Amino acid sequence: MATPHIAAEPGDFAPVVLMPGDPKRAERMAQSILADAKLVTDTRGILGFTGTYNGDGPNQGTPLSIMASGMGMPSIAIYATELYRDYGVERIIRVGTAGALLPTIEVGNIIIATGAHTGSAMNEQRIPGCHFSAVADLPMAAAALAAAAGDKNVLYGVVVSTDHFYFKVPNQSGALVKHNVLAVEMEAAALFGIAAEFNKRALAIVTVSDHLTKKGREMSAEERETSFQGALNLALAAAFA
């Protein structure tokens, strides 16, 4: 029972899907933490794998899936909808990157996104007459925070999901900083909206790859692909909570 965008069959996905944006990162994650990883979909180059968790602790052997989302809210909305609606997935945890806004945040910090503002029409159209609040699943966020155990490299709070990578809205960055928005990324708000629509659970954990309001080091393309272990550990804590 393939869908228009996923080539998998019923039962091919575990109840929990970890979702990076980059297909190469999805493959690296699968190689890193899954035993007997099976490629279950590769439609349009978006790779999805299912296996069992190959790690220490009581969750070893638990079924787990990892699938890329592509870039942007329209893309993740397509895959999240089909996973929740057609494949029985209960939890999706985005494991991606973000650009920091607050000057106190450093490249390499990890952010557990508890909510996501957006100027996208995708969520504005959800409830007529209301501004939809895109929020993460609280128990999963709490599990990730508990796993961080006071690690000062790990932050939590609200991010903003944007439709644009290069275009900047005049005066927006300053207002976001004033309202203590931690970082900019491109997927979380749509994912949280889809989860609400289907009464499912979602979380986003992102690694800061660059800084948008101060000059400093930026991660290379290779680092963006490989610097995911810290966020992945927190995502696993949320996945099995």
C-alpha cells in the first residue's frame, strides 16, 4: 500500500520515526543505531529505514524507523501526514539543524523546541478565526530534558519555522530576539500542526549550525551531516519515553 510519496508497505514503519531533513543524515543515523536496518522507501530520493534499536539499556531491540523529511514545511507536512495517516506512526521526532538568534547561543548547542512560531499560511489556515499554537508533545520534551541532565549545551524553548532560507523579512530578527525566540529552522511548526491534526505526538530537537545575528563559526556541509549524535541521544530518550 504505497502512498504517493512513500514506497513502503503496511507494517514497514515502526511506531516511532526519527526524522532528519537530509537523506544522507538519515542513512548515517540508521547505520549508527539500527540493527538489521532495511531500506523501506526511497521515493524521490527520500530515504526511510526500519530496524531495531542497537544500543545499551532496556530499549535495545525495540523497532525504530528513521526517515528524511526533505527541506521545508511543505515537504515535512507531506511525509508526516502519510506516516501518521497511512502507516500507523505514533511519534515523529525531527532531528535537524537551526540558525541561532539569541547572542548567548553558540554553534553546536542543542535546542529542544517546545513550540514553533511561523508566518507560514500552512498553520494559519487550520482553525478559522484562530491563530494556531504549534507546540511539541510535552512528555517527549520532558524526557529529552531529563536525558540532558543539566547539560549546559542543551537549551529549550520556542523556535521560528520559516518558508524562506535566504529572504529575510525586514525588522523581523530583532523582534524575534526581543521575544526570546531561540533559533530559526524550517520544519517544526508544520510537523506540530500535522501531529495535532491526527492526534499524534511530535517533537523537534535541533543542533545549532550557524548564527544569524552575530558573526562566528558556521558548520560545514559535512559537519551538518555528521554532527547529530548529541541531538540523536536526546531524541532516543524521547522516542522511548
